[in-house]
Amino acid sequence: MKQGNMMVEFLLSLSSDIALIRDKDDFLRVLRERLREVIHFNDIVINIFDEDGKSLVPYLYYSEGRRKNHPAFQRSGHSKLGGDQIFEAVMAAEQPQVFNVRKLLKVKNHPAYIPLFRETGIVEFSGIRLRTATHEIGCLFLFSEQTGTFPEPVLQLIKGVSHQLSIVLANMLANDRIASQLKEIEIYRQRLENKHPVRKKEIAQADLVGNSREMQQVFRLISQVAPADSTVLILGETGTGKELVSKAIHNHSTRRDKLLVKVNCAALPVNLIESELFGHEKGAFTGASERRIGKFEMAHGGTLLLDEIGELPLELQAKLLRVLQEREIERIGGKSPVRIDVRIIAATNRDLKKEVEAGRFRRDLFYRLNVFPIVLPPLRERKDEIPELAEYFLQRYAGKAGKSAMRLADGVKEEMMAYHWPGNVRELEHLIERSVLLSRGTVIEESFIRKSH
């Protein structure tokens, strides 16, 4: 490999092989077979930075002879920067570094693994750091049982190879992180489903009731948007059924077999919202004793309902906007972004246009969320549905209470029709449940409306 054009040809050929790499086994095979065409080495070790960003640990390892499957030799790839002169020299240099084992043994305070190298036949080795334009990844070491393995032309080849290896290694590590995240998310999903075993069944059974023109329009909108992946903004007063609409959208979407994760933005303390949404790493702040998966990661592949989105503080609105734009989150204390695949449904009882004008809600976030708005009418604007809704809830709660064939007295129906219903459908539901429990016979003679306020 003495001529520059030969090195270029080799690097181009190697690049073609590297492009086909799919996993660690492919990576190691290409390194072992192709590099041996031009370099007479025996062993390969690739070290990468651990999560702490200070320790280097083996990622790929291949050895021959007495070192094959030698646990002590494998452990020699573990090191902390600041305490190992070999790794420090490699990570500080632009060019590949060459080390002679016999000479290293004469150096005071040489690393403990150098005598092991001598005992197992290593004579010299070369190391070069691996990095991309944005990340320090680790380093590559080639070991040889003979001297003269690393002349200058070979070192230049190693440097050229290192650039290609850094890119493919960065991609492999990113894929490893994604696979690890998905596995971790799946564990959380299983815990959630084990904790709430009837949750999916309840969601599947959740139905919206209403025959009014306004509700029929809502049903049409749900059927139109559910199969798509579009962001939905559900608007309506408290108690109009925004969560039921979100469940209906999720349950009729392609994500129905994944989780629908709900976050109530109004119920979380301001200092915990970011951790709840995006998660945090162990030690990210006082009290962070372990890694926490946020709601975005938990909903990966499914749907995330951001309920009461109008209550989200402005500083968190900016971070949410970035997540919606980039489709990636960063855990608090994390060192790298996490890709997410989540459908967003937001809900609020506030007039977000007025909130924007008042400076309490970001205009750009409003436009990002307001892709497909669904407005739920208050119950007072669809009073014709009150008898139907009351009957629906009556049958549900009478069945739960073990009271069959219950009905509402005509006077109770009239009183319900005349009432203003500030709490909307939720208030009606709770009223019927309370009436069933308080009624002694099969006919509900009193609505208990006045007693509920």
C-alpha cells in the first residue's frame, strides 16, 4: 500500500462494503477481512464512550491465539480517561498512535494490562480515535504479534479508514439506542397494562352518545381524522367529552393496538411537567434516583393526549413546539436526543385564540396544534339529547348497582331539560349515578340537582 491511488481505491472499495453493514457481526467481519488485505494485524478492539462520557468500554472485540476468549484481555478494554496514558494519548491525537509493548514496560506506572499483552504475544499495537463532526465516539485498536506492522503508509490508511468507520459506528450506536429505548418503553407499557388490566377494554367500549346535528358533525370529523396521523385539537367546555373524543380517535386509528397516554397539563406542578413529559436521567436533579421514561416515550407508536394544553407554562410551550417540529425529545440530563413516533391530540376548555392575543399561549404552537380542530358543543346547546344521555347513564349505573328496570319520572326529565348544565355531560353522568344510589325504588322521583350544588 505504497501509492496514494492504491489507498484511494482501497478506501472506495471498503466504503462499498461498509454501506452494506447491518449489525455488529457484519461490522466485525468487514473489518477483519478487508483490513487484513493490507495490514498484518492479529486482534481488533473498538472502544466507545460509556453513558458517563468519561469511560471507554469495549464495543467490538476479536482476538486470536492465546488471547481468544481471554477474559482478562477483554477487560483490558475498560478504561477511564484521566487514568490511562494509552487511551489519553490516542484520544488527544489527530494521527494514529503506535505503541511498542517492550518499551511501554519500561515506562513508570504503565497500565496494568501491558504485561498481559506481552504474556499473550502482543508486540505492538496502534490506536486512533473515532469521531464524527459532532460526536466523540471512541477509538480503534489493532494489535500485532510482530514488529513493523504499522509503517507510515499503513498509518495513513488507518486514518482514512477511521473516518468511514466513525460514520457507520455512529449510525449503529444510534440504532442500538433506539432498540434499547423501545425495549425500555415496552417494559413500561407492560407495567402500565398490568397495573390497569381493564384499561384497553374500557377504551374499546368508550362510546359517544348523541343524535343532534352538532354531535353528528363531531362524529363525521372523528371518522375523517382518525385513520390519519394528523394532530387534533379538541375544544370545548369542561365536561363536554373531550377525553372520550380522543379515545374514539385513537381507537379507530392505525395506532389502536398501542397505548393512548394521557397527560393533564393542569394537574402537574410546574417543576415536574418537563420530567413528566420528557423523562429524566438518573442524577439529573436532586431526587432523580433512577431514570424515568416520560409520557412521550411511553406513547411511542401510539397516541399522546395533552389534556388542558392551555394550562401549559410558556417555557414548556417552547420545548413542546420543538418536539412537535423535530419529532424527538431530550430527557432532563440526557446527552442525546430520543426519536419518537407519537400522534398528538391536544384538548382544552380555553379559547386559545384569545390566549394567544393575551400573550399566554404561543402563536406558533397554536398553529402547530390547530391542524384539525374539533369543537364540542355544550349540553345546553343540545338539550334534545338529555333524555337519551340520561337513559344511557341510567342503564350503566343501575346495572353496576344491581338495580334492574330503573326509569326516570316525567317530572325529573322536565327538571333536567330546564337546567343549565354548567358541568355539561359529566355533570349529567354524575347526577344520574348519584340518583341511582340514592333512589330506593325502581323509579327515580327526584333529580337531586339542587343538592348537587
